[in-house]
Amino acid sequence: MISDEDQKKIDYVEMMHKLNLPDEMRQNLLSFMNMGFTDFQNNLKVLNECNNNMDKACIKIMGLSGN
């Protein structure tokens, strides 16, 4: 039986593969998933807002930006 957390990761990867994304964006999305951030749509939105800058995106996704 697949755990809920594993199913979230499977769904996340499936959503990622449906989109034609640059390799660096894919790697950053996988990094977020591996850090425990499994909301694909939010992760994609944050990376787009931060121009795929992982440092800025991490600050934003963790709510450390003060904005």
C-alpha cells in the first residue's frame, strides 16, 4: 500500500512531467518536493515569480521574506 505522502510525490512528479519545463525548473521543483513542499502549483507559481531563482524562491516559500 502506498502512503499518502508517497502518493503526493507520485502526483507531483506526474504533474511536472505534463508540462514542458526547462531542466533547471524541473530540478528546482524536485528540490522543493524533496524538502517536503508538495504543493506543485504553489511551488511552480513561486519559482515563476522568482524567475526560477532557487534562493529567492526558498525564502518566499518558507515565508521568510517579510512580505
